Amino acid sequence: MSNSATDDPAPADGNNRPAVEVRTAAAAEVLKHRRLLRTARDGQILSAVMLPLVALLPPVGYGVLTTTGRKTGKQRRKCIRVIRRGDRAYLVQLVPPHLALTRPGAVASWVWNIRTNPHVRLRIRGGTFDGVAREIIDPAELEQARAAICESVNPVDYAEASLHLRGLPTRTKIEKLHRYWFDTGHPLVIELVNEPRLSGGGNEPDFN
């Protein structure tokens, strides 16, 4: 599963961190990462492969996000890592280190979809929720999101980390990876607005 950026020709404006800092962090991280997930396309393929399983029974800490394509108006689904805290769910659009070296502010198509239409659907363990998504800019809220995302380690995180990192995944490695993703990516929050429904909607992976 991957929340990675796509290759949209978008300006590098999705991250409040200076580009030079993102590039420096990426340079320090890149040798720790496998070659399996180096590009946005790699992340798209992984998301599409995992989508049927995650939609059927989301593991703890993961789910399926449905946005509305800003160009097509169609429902677009993708697998994401997401942490729920009460009526809020936190997630991060990742910028893989290989991509961050050249495009430190790359913005994924699903984030552009949210910027155009923030109304989303989230399928997680416990049901399917409607929600309103937005990027986080408030410092206090960023700290809340960072704590939720970076301090949570669930069983599937070990499998995902093995796709990203060289060597055996450990809790310490996973927490460091989550911090890297958060500090160089684009944190978002989804405000859940209804009681969960039994099943999700949308039929297509996020390729626009």
C-alpha cells in the first residue's frame, strides 16, 4: 500500500517544509530503501493490487479512500495508511525519497482531487464513513497528527515496511520511517461526518 505522490505536473507547494530540507532528508534516507517502490507508478500498482483485499476487510491502520476525480468527476479509490482518533482520521501523502530528491513538493493526484472536492468516503475497520478531508497547516493540529501517525505501529506496518526498507523491519525502523514520511510528506485529516455504513462505494483505482 502506498500513499505516494504521482507524476502530475504540479507545483511543489504541498509541503510547508523548505525544499532543501526535504531533499536533505531524502538523501539521508534513500539508501535505506529498496528499489521496489521508487516511483509514483510503483505505488499506484501496489495500491491497485491490494485494493480488493483492503476494501473487503481493512486491516487495523489501513483503509480505502474514495475521492472524486477533478478531471473526470468519477469515483477514484486507493489504499492508504490511516489512523483514526475519534471522529478524525489522519493520513499522509508520501513523497518517496527517490522522488523527493528531484520533486520535494510533489503532490499526488488524490490530494489534488481533495483540493477540488474535499468530500470523500473512507472504508476502514469498523465501517465506511463519509467525511471532509483537508490538508493540515495548524501547528498544534500537526503535532496531534504526527503523534497519531508516527507512534502507531500495527501488524501490517511490518509487511509494508519490508516493501520499503532494506533488512528486517523492526518497531524502531517503522517508527523512524513513519516520522520521515510525515516530516517530508503532506499530512491530511478527514473529519468523519456520519455513523459508519456497512459497505463502501467506488469502483476504480486512483489513476487520474
